[in-house]
Amino acid sequence: MCLIHHIAGAFTHQPEELKSRISKKAADIIKRAFDDIDPTRLLDYHTHIAGIGNGTNGTFVNPKMRTWRHPFHKIKFKIYLSAGAVNDVGRSDAQIVERLTRLITNIEGHGRHRLLAFDKNYRRDGATNLAKTEFYVPNDYVFDLAAEHPDMFEPVISVNPYRPQALTELERGAQRGTRMVKWLPNAMGIDPSDELCDPFYRKMREFNLVLLSHGGEEKAVEAQEDQRFGNPLLLRRALDHGVKVIIAHCAGLGDNEDLDSKNRMRVPNFDLFLRLMSEKRYEGLLFADISAMTQYNRIGRPLTTILQREDLHERLVNGSDYPLPAVNLLIRTSALVRQGYITKDERACLNEIYDYNPLLFDFVLKRTMKLPGTQRSLPAQVFMRNAAIEGKNA
């Protein structure tokens, strides 16, 4: 268990301690991170919640996550529990919520977080595929949490278009006030270019719902057999229906077939994402979030390009992808120093912040990092509610 905590939630301080115990240098870097930020518009577009169903919330995880007969999945399960500060599996669901709300409460001017539901894997015939469903977070659960903590959370539903009564569930969510729909096609078994999705896209357009869809290879959730569904080009079908789409992580991992070429060569997903963003017809429809872009496996060309391409900044939004910022293994500030995104002094301050509050760390890091060799950084607008996405609701 000590090894698990070292990989994930090896925090020696509580978030409540930060205000009184943080060093002056670290306090100053936090203060600078909030310069030009309007806390009433501050918004994290990509925050996960989960549970194992030991309450009445309807959440569950795949049974293989809880047995040593599947050691890889069992270890991953323990890592996520550690990142969520769970020390009593019997109370895990409550502790996960408690940890997240404590992290947010102890960020001065914290804004709001869009809390993501997560639907099951379904086959095209509408049958539930529980063998490929790693975890499930019902829509009602995120609505309940948002109602309980309206100053922190906004609910994001997740509806697999192949599920029975998908359109009814989509409409129900819209009528309850959601603004977005979350997909992870690689894990949910969704082909975004499938003609079966057309009625779903028409219903999304009718209710002016935004699709937040994972782009690129998926690492956090089992999806190996369906990585092709992370191809950004597959989202053209939604865009051509007039649906606003946010591609998560700027599709910064892995490669896929170039569906525009005759030879179907494999091309980095990030390049396919950039191609899609360059198409004039999708301006005002296509956006991306920068969640997970500072993790060790995306720093380099994807992160550098996003910092460099100022023409894209008005179409970028922030997301923490929590709880991943609390998985120590994914956060390597030494690599960020070596590649010139932050200085050694900034790293020391950021590491100090991380030990108190990994959610705050994620925000401050993204506000602090620079394009290597320059003083250019992401503008404050990336971290606030995007009017082009939200429309009259901004």
C-alpha cells in the first residue's frame, strides 16, 4: 500500500493547511495565477467523479477492478482510490466527494467545475456490454451533487447513443439544465461517424447541447480494442449536424488512420486534430480542452504547439481531468523544467502547492508555464467560461 500511495495520493498536507502554512514564494505564484481571472466566470470543463456503489447513487466499477485475479486492474483501482484520498473502501463514495469538495473549497475564488457522468459501453443493437464497462456514473448522480453544491458543480450528462431510449435520456438531461454531454468513444464503444448517431446529433442540436468527446488514445480507462474511435476525424459527422464539439486533451496521444487519404496511413491523432481545427467550416463549432496536456506523456510537441498557436487560444478551454492530477506518477515537474516550460524556482513552488492541493496545482501550473524560450503563456480567457461555446448562457 505504501507503493500505491507513492504512485498516487502521497500527500503529507491537508488542503485546509495551505493558507496558513504555504511559503511566501508559493503564495505569490498562486496569486499571480489568478491575475486577470474573473472568479464568477472561472470554469473547469472536465472534472470526473466516480464511485463503487456503496451508497444509493447507482455508481459501480467492473468487478475485475476489485480482484487480484486481474492484478493490473486491481492496482489501477487502488491507485484511483488513493488519488481520491479514500482510506475506507466501505465509505469510498462519500470520501471521494468529500475530498473533491475540500480541494475546491480551499481554493480562493475557485469558480465552478463541470462534473462528468459516465455511461456504459453498449453494442450497436442496444445491448449493454458490461464486460467492456470499466465504471459507470449515472446522470442522476451528477445532478444530485450539483444540486447539493451549486457553488462548485455544474452537471454534465453522459448518454451513449446506442443505449435504449437514448433520445429520451438526452432530452431529460437538457430539460433538467445540463449544457453538455460527455463521451469517451474508445471506452463506451461509440463510433462518432456512425449513421446511427444522426438522430442523437439532431436532438443535441435541437437543445443546443455541447459534446465533450475524448480525442486520441485512451490510457486511463480500458479501451484497447476500440482506440480507433478516438480518431478526431470521426467527429466530423457531429460537426456537420451543427453540434458544437469540444475535443478533450487536444487528442494529444496515439495515432490513427488518416481517413482523408487513400492509403489510410497512420498519423498522430494530434495532427488529425489540428487538421480538423484548420477547417474553416468548423469555426464556431469546434473547440478543445487542455485537460491532461501537462502530464508527462503529452508534454513535448502537443503542449508546445498549443502554447505556440495563439490563433487557437480563443477555441481552447481548461479542464483538470481530476482525479488524474492527483496521480503522482503522471505529474513530472522535473520534465517540465528540462524542456523549458517552467523554471527550477517555479517547480519548487508548484511541488509545494501540489502537496496541499493537486487541483490547485493543476490550475497554477497551466497559468505559470511558458512556451519554452519565451515569456508567452496561455491567456486568462482559456480558463474562463467561453462565450462562443456557451452562447447566451455565458
